[in-house]
Amino acid sequence: MSPNGGEFRSKRVSGAVSKVQQRDVFDAIADPTRRRLIQLLAEAEDLPLHELAAHFNMGRTGVSKHLGILKDAGLVKDRKAGRETRYRLDAAPLKEVQDWVAYYSNYWSANMMRLGQLLEEDEEA
Amino acid sequence: MSFSLNMDFQFETTVEKLWSALTDSGKLARWIADNDFKPVVGHRFQFHHQPNEYWDGIVNSEVLAVEEPHRLSFSWVVGEERHTVTLILDDLGNGKVHLRLEQTGLSNKAALSGARYGWEAWVGKLEQVLAEQDAAK
């Protein structure tokens, strides 16, 4: 247990990245545009490129590039619907991020159990 | 922007005893790690955890606030991670004390695998998104 995530890092290095997921989820969410895209997609069933692009000060090509990176990380799925491509969020890879957050929470939970024991011993003394 | 960890605990004790466990160096050593803590604002100290292959075990800290017996705050620096830990005590009566732990500033610029990853408030929505996703399956 290390509160700096060191163990987690080692886990990530030793754990094989799944075959379908070609890009590290942490890289995928490192960019504010991509985080905003995730947020937009989290609020909708699925969205076409032009609706997503309307939220950014960049062309559709730029947004499309970011969607491609999210797709490589397994965070976004796309499907053809008539003439347009619609994008939807697959949040499952974000579990890895959640696991990292859980490190601190586990660290303090373990500490607090010891604190509880210490207080009980104080009571008996 | 960064995100925060908030945790709530309840202990069967008095607020004075809990405060002592949070501010006495010897007691802190028993539930966090060896340290040279003093309940003095501006005091710089370290927690020495068991080192491992990836971490020397040292947390560099500075006391930021001491409001006996209700609030204690100190910085928490490990590598590039600069956090603030705040402990808030609330006497519930009937021999029960509530303890809130807040750790702020997490992973704004975390160094993971040598890269810098930004984290924003939406991470807080993560559990919700994951829960909704699970519910949809």
C-alpha cells in the first residue's frame, strides 16, 4: 500500500493492456478537449460529429482526431447512421482511473481502522 | 482544477481523545506512520512509511491549521503530488465523534508512467457514470 500510487503504477506496467484497447486510458483523458467530449457523451445517448464539434473552437477535423484517440482507448464507440457517424461513450475503461482514486481511499480506511483500535485501547487503559 | 477525496468516520470516544490521537506524534505514528509532527502552524515534518521499490515512503508535510479540538490541516507532498489533508472533528454527543477527512489537490499533475495527466472535477461524476453504465447492462 503506497499512497502515491506507486503500486498502482507497477500494476499498470505489469498488467497487459487488453487487445482491443490500443491506447492508455490515462493518455486519453489527459487532454481537456477529450475530457469535455467524454462529458458531452456522458450526457447523451449518442451524438454526431457536427453536434459535438459545435462545443469547441476547433474544426470538425480536430474534434474527429480527438474522438479517434478516445476510440483507441476504448472510451468511444462509433456507428454509421445513414450519412452520419454517431458517437457514444463506453465508460468501462474509466474503471482504471477509479481504481487509482481508490488507492487513497484504501490508504485512509486502513489508517482509520488503526486509529479506531488506538482509541479503544485508550479507553481500556 | 483537481479533485478531492472526502471520507467520513465515526468513533466511540471523546473529541479530546480523538484530537490527541490526531496531534500527538507518538499516537500519529501508531495509525499513520513515524513522524516528527508538532501541532504548530508552519511546522515542517515528515511521515516515514515503509519504503518500497517505487517509493521511499516519505511524505513531506507542513502544518497549515491547528484549531483545537475541531480542525487540523497539513500539506501532503509526495513527488509531484501536492495535496492538503484536513481533519475535521465533530462531537455528536453520547460518546460519539464524527471525523471528516478531506484530501484535496489530488492528481492535478500526477506523474504516472512518466506522463502528466490532468484530472478535473468530472472525475467526481465517474462513479455515477459507471453506475449508470452498469445499470444499463
